[in-house]
Amino acid sequence: MSQDDKTFVGVNWGSTNFRAYLIGVDGSAVDEYSAPAGVVNLDRSGMAATMDALAARWPNSGPVYASGMIGSNVGWKEVPYAEAPAGCADLAAAAVATEIGSVPVHIVPGITCRRSFDGEPDILRGEEIEMMGLASLGTVDGWVALPGTHTKWARLEQGRVVEFFTSMSGEIFDRLTAKGLLASIVEGEAQDGPVFLKGVAAGRARKLSLGTLLFGARAKVVRGFLSKPDAASYIRGLLIGSEIADAMAVYPTAGDAVVPLVGSRVVCALYASALNAAGISSAIVDSRIACLRGFTALHELRHG
């Protein structure tokens, strides 16, 4: 890709998916491309071929920035994490220049933190772009949630990521409802509604451990207290409710302001309903918009 001062490229290259945006200098998407070409499914020649194919699609597109697992130890080149607190300027300064195939690429670092509430470490890659995009919409002070396979709950101060924790509730749901004992009781997708909120309440209450509650979902179906079409909603509710209980235990002030939810609108809508049941207001921000804004903010710092 040769240089063009009218566009640039942002790539979110995760474990399972490859998403790329051709972005105009005004921050709008000129074109988009996605494929199930995550780094765990590719060797180095496959990664190089993926990027070369993108170059053929968007010749003369300008600088290329890549975030996510492409910068991990299973990606193209391991890029050290930026230490929190970290903002867009820190990420821009720590980006590592390399070539993937024939394409010059700047790989954006993830972020690591030591949490204030327990002193333990946490890590993220890819979500930093979404949070920088959210910050570019205005000064962010408070808690942000990024629902997904590995949901992040992060605290931002003046647009910088200060600390965060990760919940695997999305992956747990996907795996439990795809294989194993719980897969046999599930029919259909999780949906908002009374059954979902009943699961949320049970997860938040913490009267029993999450492992006990999850097996209890099977018992409810077997004994006729829960229908198979409702099982996914109840199980999803248990997991999200437990996650919200974690967030409120370690971030007791999170509910004092509106909590932005950045991610898929379908998943974020479930979180919004669960938070509302806990008396917490939220606002959904589309992941695509946040990514475009984040890559634009990064580009402006490096080439503004």
C-alpha cells in the first residue's frame, strides 16, 4: 500500500476474525472488509497473504494500523503492552512498525494494569481502540463496559484507561451451550425478558456459587420448571448477573453515572436490561463507530 494523504486503514485482527476499515481523513468509513481469518487459524504465510489481499483491495490507501491479537505472542509480532494509565498518545508512541507480507503496518499495543482493588494484573488487546474512540467523543471519567466474549469493565479518567477487569462470561456461555451437559437443554438464542431477568437476579444475589446455579438450570429444565426455549435466556442472565455483581462489588461507584456499553448492539442490549434491573443507567455505543473514532484519533496523533 503506497502512501495517500486522503485515507488510511484500521485493522482489528483478533483471535477468530479479521476486520478492516478504509477510513477517510474525516473519520468516515470509505469501505469495510471482514473475514473469519483470525490469527489462531493462520500461520505466518496466511497472515501475510491476508494483508497482501487487503493491499490489492485498497491500493494507495495510506498508513495501516493494526490492533488486537496480531500483536500478541500468537500473532505476527509480539508488541509489549502499554502500562496503565494509558491514553491515545501513549498508544501512538508505543506502536511498533513492521511489515506483514509486503505491507508496512503499525501494530498498536494493548494495555496492562494492576487493579487497585486487589493488586492483580489484567490485560487487553483490541479494546483499547474502542475505548480511545469513546474518549474522542468527549472527556470520559468513569466506568465503561465492553461486552463480548471476554467482557472488559474499565475505569477511564480524562480519556485514559486507568484500570480494568475481564470476565469470560461470553466465552463460558458459548462453550456451555455448544457442548456438554447444558447444550442438551438449550433451544434458540438468549433474549431479554422475564426469564432472562430472573437469571440476572439469581446471578446478582450470589446465594449460591455460579457453578451451582449453572447446573441448576439443567435441573430446572429436566424437572419442568424451565422450558428449553427459555434456557439460553436464563443461563445468559445468570452469567451477566454474576458479572454485574462483580462490577458493583469492586466498583461501587459505577452506578452513579451512565455507563457506556461498547460492542455489539444485540449483546449490549442484554447488558443494558440487566443493568437497568440493578438501577444502573447505560448508553449503547456501536463498536464499529468506536473503532472508526479510535483509529482516527490514533492517525491524527501520528500524522496530524
